[in-house]
Amino acid sequence: MTRVMIVDDSAIVTKMVSKYLLEKGYEVEVANSPFGVSGRIKEYKPDVLLMDLGLPGLSGEKLIDLCKKCEECARTRVVLFSSSDEQNMKDLVKKGVAHDYFMKGSSLRELEDKMRT
């Protein structure tokens, strides 16, 4: 079973996405705050990390950088999950910050496709 961790400060968003993914057979962990997430990632060891960029107090980009330093998370696929500027997310993927990106508000089926590839 694929393990997914969703990091987003919106409880509404995490509830909607986690419900969809659970129905599709994924195992899901949710974090609504960036604080303590790197430790939770080390424990949970997700296959996919859906990371919002606009987190309060600690940017998603900085949090991804912290997580990449974690040896246990080396195989985790990072998908930016944001309503941020799409070009910014494309640039971050090109820089190697993440493997892919997903614009909030797009089809959740598209998100699932991105997580698989």
C-alpha cells in the first residue's frame, strides 16, 4: 500500500484529499502545521509527500530541504501541492526541489496520476 503524507495548513483541503486517497486504497497521514513534520516524516516514511508551499511560519520549500537531509526519506517522492504561482512550482521541479507539482483545484484523479508516475 502506498503511504502518503499531506502537509497543508488547511484542514478542509487535507480532509477532502485524504478522503479521496483513502477511498482509492492509499494509506494517508495528515499534518496541518509545518512544525514537527520532519520528525513525523522520519517515523511515517511516506512514499509520497504532498507539500503545500504556502505554510505559515516555515515555507514548504524550506521544509522539503529539511526532509531531504533525512536518510530515511531518500526514496520519498515529493509533489508540490499548492495554489501558488504555477511557474514558480515548475521552476522548483526543474531545480530538483520536488519531483512534480499539482495545482490545487485541479482534478484529484490528476493528482493520483502524478503520484503514480
